[in-house]
Amino acid sequence: MFYKITVSGAVQGVGFRPFIYRAAKKIALKGYVRNTSSGVEIVVNDGAFADILKDKSKLPPLAVIDDIKVEETDISVSFFTDFEILGSKFGGGNTEILPDTAICEDCLRELNDTSNIRNKYHFTTCTNCGPRFSITSDMPYDRNVTSMSFYAMCDKCKKEYNNPSDRRYHAQTIACHDCGPQLSFFKDGKVVAKSFDAVKCAVVAIKEGNVVAIKGVGGYHLSCAATNPYALKMLKKIIKRPSKPLAIMVSDLSCASDVAVISDTEKSELLSIERPIVVLEKKDRSSFLKVSALDSIGIMLPYTALHYLILDRFKGPVVMTSCNFPGEPINTESQGMVDLELSDDRKIVNMVDDSVVKVIGDKRLFLRRSRGFAPRSVGVGVKKDVEIIALGADESNTFSIYKGGKVFVSQHMGNLSNAKTASVWEKNIKFFLKVTKSKPSIVACDMHPDYYCVKYATKLALKLGARVVFVQHHLAHAYSVALEQGFSSFVSISCDGSGYGLDDGVWGSEIFVVKNGDYKRVGHLSEQMIVGGESAVREPKKMLFGILSRFLNDEELSAMFGSATVMWKKQIDMDFNIVKTTSCGRIFDAASALLEICDKMTYSGEPAISLESFAAAATPYELEPVIEEKDGVLILNTTCLFEFLWKNRDKDKARLAATVFDYVSRGLYLIAESVSGGLPIVFSGGVAYNRYVTGYMIKKGVLINSKVPAGDGGISFGQIGFVLAKYD
């Protein structure tokens, strides 16, 4: 009797077939293994063979099994005298593109082995590691649909590629010095050196204080010595980010430990095959000030052979920041931003930026879910006969596709108000629809009428013959956690900078009770005035003025704000260009301005992030949250918080900063708890990256995002959750 075992999940392009082949041959079984459109098909004369798939520790490193189906088959035993690997069979169905992962230990050993054909070769990879998503143009995954199709394998590589016992069996990225991508160092557009000599030239240039563009897996980095003030100043000028913290790359965990305090969870993230940037607490706040003025710093370890070749020679931390201007996607081709460039001739098919994570209360939060993770699907345990595409929000955009109980979340796309980003985004949507073979009948999007993604939703729906579903921004944040957790009824706290409200207002800190798809807004922060509209985001003093004008007289306001007082007061009196908001982010911005920590935003969230950094481990002052009720809605009064800050502004500013977070955290939780009725409480939104607020919530048993970003990068996933809850 023969059995057919169908395995679905991330099981192609990971060495799964040779793994099965070797296991079956070891116990002298008969049958075959092959790739199909639905995964991997195994036919074997022993149904118990499926048991070997249940031990995850024995599977290929990149393999992820979602489902195993075993059934009897009428294939005659006489068909097989041995166990074979058959050619692929593709038709309907779909398989997943794997994310790009870090170089494995075996390849790393070869990189430094002088007797190996890949010694010092910058693109050393195998079935267990290296690029996938960034080089793939179609599915099923094979060399002919990757940018590696431009490179004809040499005899040595071909021998490995065709040997089932070799770890490079059917490794689509297989290459070596003789037949693979060629590395060059350019100066003013002209080739100066090639191969390993190119690495040497790049390292010399960095040592001399230059900024070098380095081609990575999914785009270019700009790199310089992390301890060279002149180089750092030059780099920040090039990318037009004068204050934004920069990520650094260090050679190993020991070097990272010299710079930062690292927990076991953070250590696991740094060493993982995904190799994200991990936001860590500095050991010495005054160190690396030019890289990050905060008490934290983003650190990542090398994840390509090229990175190791560079750091083996440089012997120090280097900045590795995305090569792009603010709001744009990472560059995948040389853009001439700098005169020096280290790159190869391999085409990047899909741009994919570095992932960024932050650990709070031993829980991982994605600030950006991209390289290493995207486009791996997220199983949600909800299988409905509908296909959905959700377009997310305009900032920190991702989009998501729901199909067959899985959500395919795109890589981080950037800001859709930027024309270049919007163009790449539209192309990416077409690509995802193609490779997932999806035909959505629903297009979900935000409610903001000015968002590019909202305007595009109508066009896309018309093209697909689908209907549009508008999802309120903070409900999407709420559902992003609920869908992860499998909740249909819950209480949510959603806090961020701003989002379009159900009353057409500017919301930003909302509490909902959700029961089986029905929802009610039951709480929020008190409304405060934004003087000057959107300009107050860049200039927090305008937000602060609106708050202080509630309890300070004109003389006090003039002493604080000078000549601007008359104009801003007149705007308030005339209700001209005044917007009211419940935004939590704007409250933090205003507090940062009041405490003279940061009064100008040069990158997203800067005033609030600076306030968090300033608070450090300070103990907050005692201030009980003031909660009021209006029309059945509970409101946390934030004016009294600023009255306290104003009266005590001469006291310890670190403790005052901590008081802001403590007041808001406790107040919002008290409201949520009072209306929960035993329902679980979830917390999401950009404020969830604040270690004080989220740390408090975690201690209270509140659940947070773990699979998708808590910020706007998780909005599309939450939109999927909202639609599924409503779909009958």
C-alpha cells in the first residue's frame, strides 16, 4: 500500500525535497517526492513516514509546515523500485515566496576557507540561507523566475545543484566567483576594483571618513564609520535627516554587548536568521551621540557574506542606513547619492528594507516588518470563502491579502504621499496579486478622504470587480491584535498620532468595546486644540499653546510663546485653522515641548520619542488620572495633566516626563478595565512602541501585537480582521 502525503507551508526552495529523499533512502522506502502548486507531494510505501515531519528540529532550517495531509493512494508498488525526486508539477493553487534570510554557518565557514571555491566570495549562499523574495519575479520558485537566471552555472556549481545529497541541491541562488554576480567598487561611476579587492577599497574609503553606498539584499545602504563625527555629519546631510537615529552594524554579539544592554530575548532577535535591527538600551547614554541622541540605539549583526567580508577588515561599528530620501522607498539601483559605491551586477527584483524590532516586557514588537519576515504569511485561524486585499494607511504603509485562512502582509513600503513610493506600491500590489493567485472581491481601506490609498481603492475595486469597505483607523489598530489572538469580542485601546474619526474629527486615543463584529466607542482622551492644523505636528509648541491657553492668561502665554501669542490666540478666538483632537501622540509632543526636550519634529515621532528617552528609568510623581463622563463616554482629562506639569515645571524633568506616560497609561487602562466586563483588553497603535506605556499595559495583562507592527504598518492586517468579523 502506498500513501500520498501532502505538505503545505514554506516548503519549497528550502531543501525540503532532498531532506525527504535522504530520510526515505535511509530506511529503504519506495516512492517519490516532488513540488506541486499546493506544496510538496510525497508518495511512499509507509504512512508512518509522515511522523518525521512532526519534529521541527530535524526539518531544514527555513522550512515551515502549515499542514500535513495523509491519504491512501492506488499507485501500484511496481511503479517504483527505489525512492526518487521527480520533476515539479504545477497547476492551480499557490505556494509562498520565502523571505530573505541571513547567511548560514556552513556558508560562513566556506567564506573563510582558503581551499573552498567560495572563499571570500561576497554572494555565498545555499538552500538554507540567502535571498529569496528580493530576487523572485514569479511563482513557482525556480531559478528561471529569479534574477539569478542571468548567470549560467559553472560545472562545479552545476554538480552541486544536481546532487540530492548536497545542501545546494536545487539552490536557486547557487553561484561562485566563476559564474555568479560580480562585485565592483566604483568611484565617480568608474570601476576601480573587482571581487575581494573591491571590498578592500570600500573598507579603506570608510576608514578614511567617506560615505559609501553598499548594495544589500533588498536595496542599498549608506555606510560610514559609526565613530567618525565628520562622516556622520556628511551622511546625515546626504539623506536629509539631521536628527534621526541611525542603525549600526557590528561584527558579533560581543561587540553589540560593548555598546548596549542586551536581554536574552534581544539576543535571540539579533542572532535569528531574520537578522532585524534591534532597538537596544545604550550602556552609556553619552556614547554614539552622533548616531543616536536617544538612550537607545538600533543594532544589527551581519546577514550577508559581503557584510562579514567588510567587518572582518574594518574591525569596528559601521552605520548601515537605508539609501533613500525621507518618505521614499529604499533604492534598489545606484542613485548617485554618493561618489563611492560597492555593488554587484545582480538585479534586485523586489525592494525590501531592514526589519526593525523593539523588545518591551520580554515581548517583541515590530516597528517595521520587512526583510527576513515579509512576505511570509500569517495564519489567522479564520477560514472564510472570501479573498480580501487591504491597502493600509498612507504612512508606514503595508498592504495585506487574505486568502484561505492566511494573510500575506507586504514588506514595509514607506509613505504613499511620496510619488516614488506610490508608484512602487502599485507595482507591488500587482505582483502580490499575481504570485498569490488572488482575486479579491473586497478592497478594504482607511476612511481618510485625502489618503492616496483610499483614492486608489476605488480604482482597484473597479478593476477587480470588487466592493470597497472603509475601516476606521483605530478600529483597524484594534483588530490587528484581535486577529492575531483570534478574538471576536474584546476591549481595545488604540493610541497613535492621528487618524480619521467616525465623526470626521481627528482621533488618536480611542477605547472600543467590540462584541462579535459590533463596536462602540466608549472612551478617549479629552479633546485638545491643534493650532495651525498639520503644522503643529512639525512644531509641537503650537499644540502646547492650545492646551495651555485653557488655563493660562495672556500675560503668561506671552512670557512662554513670545510674539506668536497674539496670532495664535486670535486663531483660537476666531476658530480659524483650529482642529480638535484626542491624539495621544500630540499630547506627548506638547509635553516634550513644555519640558524643553524637543520642540521641533525632524523625523516621525521625534518629540514623543525624545520624551521617552529623557524619562529613562525615572520615577513618576503622584498624579491620579481624572476621568470624566460625557454622554455615556468616559474621557481622560489631559488638561489637568498639563496644569500639573506647568505648576511643577521647575522640578526634576525626567520625573515629569515619566509622569506624562504614567498618567496616560493608568488613565486609559482604568477606562478599559471599567467597561471590559471580563473581555480581554488589547492595545495597539504607534504609542505601543513606548516602553513605559506598553510596559504598564503588559503588567496589567493587556495583549499587544506580536506578528505585525503595532503602528500603521499593521493597519492593513487589522483591516482584514475587521472585514472578516463583518463577513457572513
